[in-house]
Amino acid sequence: MPGYLFVLTYYAGKRLIALTLRFIKGGALVTEPLLIQGGMGVAVSNWRLARAVSAEGHLGVVSGTMLDNVFVRRLQDGDLSGDIRRALAAFPDRLMAERIYHRYHIPGGKQREAPYKSIPMHTARLTRDAQELLILANFVEVFLAKEGHNGLVGINFLEKIQLPTLPSLYGAMLARVDYVLMGAGIPKQIPEILDALSIRQSVSMKLHVEQFPGGDAREAVTRFDPAEFPDLGAGRLNRPKFVAVVSSNTLAEMLAKRSKVDGFVVENHTAGGHNAPPRGGIKLDDRGEPVYTARDSVDLGKMRSLGLPFWLAGSYGNDGKLKEALEEGAVGIQVGTPFAFCEESGFSDELKKEVLTRAINGDLSVSTDVLASSSNYPFKIASIPGTLSEDEVYESRERVCDLGYLRTLFFKEDGTIGYRCPGEPVDNYLRKGGRLEDTECRKCLCNGLMAAVDYPQVPKNGEVEKPLVTAGQSVNNIIRFLPPGKNSYSARDVVKLLVGALREPHYVF
Ligand SMILES: Cc1cc2nc3c(=O)[nH]c(=O)nc-3n(C[C@H](O)[C@H](O)[C@H](O)COP(=O)(O)O)c2cc1C
């Protein structure tokens, strides 16, 4: 059993602040949030949700995934609440903010049936426009999440989506983000990048490129230099803490040894979103889902021995799970699914209502699809009529790749970098040297997730993109957050129920 742990809860103003204080290996005292609201892309954990959680004294996390496209679609919907406009007024470079605002803003909002103006897909050499947009979009999301309280705010990125990461981090840091959390890969380059960006030094990141022997390694790099944006200021920036999302203690050990990680979220395969594949290869059960075994459980003894704080995730939004996690040596838990369907989350009202109704009737099922995501990671999909979970809806969609975040990079025969996604039109993929078998059953996560948060594209054929909903395996439990007589619940209801039992000082020895 780990050393002394105190859960300290106190009121700051009217808010309950809950932190764990723990003496970890080597005698250091850590104070960390007890509850992390997991980053949920695309724009499910938006600034509204993160702000609500942070204001309750926990760590609210915005999703940084596809944020530039989310930002321009919000502007094209008119920014009717004026929130973006307000955030832009705090951006250090007013001219840049105005320029981008007017490029995309449509007063009153676009017609529902009109397509959104898109932005060019990312490449290893981002244009000035692309970098500016990423900086601004990430700044705005973090700024709004931090507005009106003194709580902590984090931002979540996926290692698998590398091209937008550097300017995104800078934008989030300009808005004083407190934590960066990253999974879906091995984010070993990020801690040093955060160190450098905090002193506004130029940074670079090695890219994952397929067919590597065919190309020039010097090409497989993306760069960002804050000096090219002198109007964004010159002083030192706060270096956010870096938390890696892992599903194995071996990966945690490697990261702890090789980079300056400040902690880990240890996520199991029941969690919503992408999951790590089973260790030792994918075997499917008779429903076509991957089989996870005892080999996939993380050795928490080894996690404790790393001497770094960690949070447990994957169905931890359930009774007694926070206490259980603390007793296992974690400093807290990360929870996604219960927050994903609360009033403040980005899922469309229609989908939230549908999910809650189905959960109440007990007929909501979630499966793990090993082919849906072009990232090659298993992906949790909720079965909901009218969404891409249904075969007819999936099959009637014409394949289009117009957002391109999950494209992989490969070296072309001439040694330059190409971009391809197994979810794109099959002919295009094959022309780029991709394999036919890789295209089967792929779903367009980019467009499906955008549609789920109510920013659906209207392609040329006029068929509005259909949503795709991801949720964790314990999704049916969300009904316990409904206050008596109500048919929706707030982020605060989730926090109250999960942490409520620990309102009194809690000690574990
Ligand atoms: C709708 C949804 C989207 C998610 N998207 C991401 C993501 O973009 N990045 C990430 O690291 N985790 C993502 N997750 C995982 C959560 O951050 C969290 O770790 C997980 O939901 C915890 O398990 P639970 O769903 O059982 O509570 C997502 C989860 C959900 C439900």
C-alpha cells in the first residue's frame, strides 16, 4: 500500500476544492486534482464543459482535436452568444484576431443547408494562415474555459494527430493552460517542446512516416517558431504540466525514464473514445469485438513505484470507484462518459436526449470496433439510429476526405511526403499506394464526430453528414446522475455524486 494520502477538501468562496496531497516515492509532496474530466474530441469537452468542471474545483479539460475547424464553423454559425468575440478581445495580437474573425464570421449564421467554408488540410509545412488559425482557436478555447474562476484547465491532444500540435500548444499556452494531456500514441517529444515553448524558443517534432526507408528523414519533421509571431509577446509563459494517457505500465515506465512527464492517466479498454489494442495482437470474439485479457491490466504496483501521480480511467464514474482508485495509490480518477452527456457537453441536444432516453430504457449498447477508425486503434461506438453506427447509414454515405486529421504520412517514390487516409475514396487511396484491405469498414471519424457536435458538413451531393457517437462501456449508468424529476443533468451533478462521498477529509494509510 502506498504512503500517506490525504484528500483535502475546502471551500474557496462558495466552491469546494478537492485536491489530493500525497507523499510519493522520495518523500515529495504532490497536490493534484482529485477528478479529471477527460478530454473528449471533437468538441464534446468544449470550453463550457471544462469551465463548469474547473469552477467546481476539479480539472476541466478541453479537447484540442480539430479545434481549428470547430472554431471556423462556430464563426460561420454566427458566434451568436458573442463568446468568441469576447475571447478575441483578450488575444495579444488584435490585428491577427480581427483578420481571422472577419474571414470566417457570418453575421446571423449560415443557412443550415449551406456548406461550411473549409480550411486547407494540414501538411508537415503548415502555412502561415494555418498556424495563425491553430494558435487562435486553441487560445480562445482555453481562454473561455478559464474565464470567471480560479480553477485549473487542461487541454487534450492525440499523439496520432501530429501536424497541428505545435502551434496548438503555443495558442493554449498563451491562454495559460495548466495541463496538457495526451494519449493515442507515445507522446515522448512533448515535454521538451513545452519547455522550449515556455521560453518562446523554436521547436520541432519528428513525424511518423510510413515507408520510411524510401524517404529523407530530414523531411519527416514539422517545425514552429514563436519568433515568427513577434506580436504575440516575448515574456516567459507558464509551462503546463504534462500528463500522458497510457494503457500499460511498460509505456509509463519508458516515458518516465525518457521524458519529463508529470503524471499519467491510466486508461483501460472500457473507456469511451479510442482504446489501446489488446497486448499480443487482436483476436475477435463472436460479436467481432477485440478480446482483452488479464495481460491488458496495468500493474498498479509498478505504477506506484514510478513515484509520479496517476489517475485511473475507464468506467471510474461509478459508485465507490474514486475511493477504490485512491486506495490503489492513484491521486484520483479521470472520467469521460458521464460528462459527455451532461447539459454543458458539446454533443447535440438531440443526441444527448436520445442517449439518455435509451439509457433509461436500458437499450443502449456500445461496441468496440477495430476497423472504424483510420488511426488503427479500436474505437468505441454507441448504437444509435440515424448515426454511422447503422450499416445502412454508413453504406449510403459517399466517401469524402475533406478534413483529413487522421491521414497518415508516407514517403512517395520521389522521396517527398504524401498523405492518405484509409477512409478516403478507395480509388484515391489505392492510387497513393494504399492497400484495398485497409479501406474496408473505415468510418469517417472526422465528419461523423463533427456532425455529432452539431457542426455537420453539407457535401456537394447535399446529403448532410451523419453523426457518430462514442461512449464508454458503462454508458447506461449515466441515468444515476439525473436529479429526481429531471430529464437532464449538469456537470455539477456529476461532480457532486462522484466526489460527494469524500466531502469530509479522507485519509488512507
Ligand atoms: C465522447 C468521448 C470522446 C473522447 N475523446 C477523447 C479524446 O479525444 N482524447 C482522449 O485522450 N480521450 C478521449 N476520450 C476518453 C476520455 O478522455 C476518458 O479517458 C474516458 O472517457 C474515461 O472512461 P469513461 O468513458 O468510462 O469515463 C473520449 C471519451 C468519450 C466518452
